[in-house]
Amino acid sequence: MLLKKEGFPEEDELVLCTVTAVQFHSVFATLDEYGKTGLIHISEIAPGRIRNIRDYVVEGKKVVCKVLRIDKQKGHIDLSLRRVNEAQKRKKLNQIKQEQLSERIIEFVAKANKLKFEGLYDQLAEKILDKYPSMFAAFEEVVSGNLDLSKIIDAKLAKQLTEQITQRIKPPEVEVGGELTLSCREPNGVELIKEALKKAEEAGPAIKYKGTGTYSIWVKAEDYKSAEKILKKALDAIEKFSKKNKIQQEFKRIEKD
């Protein structure tokens, strides 16, 4: 991966590392995005007693770590492997895959024009990475129509890149929602609840029955502001109908990983 970050990472930042040396009580690893070396103490490898550190890490293994402490003067970076949960690991690895996809797109266009991949990447990076956290983040803006690559590079290359980007990268999407519980003791309670859900669905969310009067309700949109607006409209519709028809309702928000 060509993306390189300047300086040191932030404390608590998740970083992709390559294990370079395994010792009795510690592990040395290179932070792939920063090109610096960090240390993982045996106590930060895994919870509980560790009999053989090599049961968890070996040289050359890629691992997602959390940055614990940084001493910039000495150049020391303390890392933790055990403090990264599966959701965090998946999220970080997905970010890496996204960046690799961006690089493959650039490489494809470079080869089609008999250019050096690194040269085209550097040309884009010089204009993009001071404004966006990654190449993929910039390419998402291209998909959304908020970034015109012809203002950055040659028009022909910009057109080819834009075509590849729009073909291979979906528009950015966020999702908000949670669990909705509905109950009604009226004789026609089932029908009333169905009607309440119908009112909510008219606003646009996806609603699915989970069992025992509980439903999942989720909204997907290009940004959080739009998603929250749709979700609020749906929940307001349910609340208004429920008050008129003696339906008990409760909504519990769930944060997606």
C-alpha cells in the first residue's frame, strides 16, 4: 500500500502493523502506514496468562493494534493487540481494503496510459491527501459529485479515473436506527400496530419483525443528517398514531459498528 502518513500516530489510534521480531516478553512491529517501529509487551498480546507468545504472533503476521503511548523524543511507540475488539479490527481492515482498491484503480489507469503507477499516485496524492484522510475518501467525493479530478490532473486521465471510480466504488452510505417495541391491548390491537408501522414505512425506513412485539427500524442515506431526518419522520408518525390509538411504544437506538 502506497499511502504513508507523516509523523506519529495519535494515542488510541488503530494501526495496521507487520510483526518483525518476536522475543520472550515483547514483540516488535512496523506500523505500515507510518513506517515506524512499535513494541507490544507480552501483557498487551492477549488477556490471561501466555505460555508461548508465538501462539499469537509470528514474524511477518499482519495485526491491528491500538496505540497506547508515544514518546516522540525517544521515538518509542507502545502498542496493544488485546485491546482491539473484533468490530474495530474489521473496521480497520476494511479501511485498508478500501485504500488498496483506490490504488488498483490508479494502477489500472496508469498502465492504460503507459505511465508509472507510483508517479500517477504521487501526482494525485500531492493535491488530495492534504485535504482528505485517504485516497478512498477523496474517491468517494468523486462518486458523490463533490470532487472534480480534472481540476487536479490532466483532463484525459481525470476522465478515465472518474469512469473507473464510479464503476468500482459505491456512493458513501450511513445507517441509523434501532429497535422499536409496540404493544396494544385494544381488541383490534394487531391491526392498529400494522397501521402504525405502515405510517412509519411511508417515511422511507426499512422495518422488519424480530419477534415478541419488537421490530428493527433502519434508515440508509448518503449522510447522517438525511438519515436522521428520515428516521425522525418515521418515529414521529408512529408516536402520533400510537397516542391516538392507545399503542405503547418504545424506541431503543442501536449504534452500528
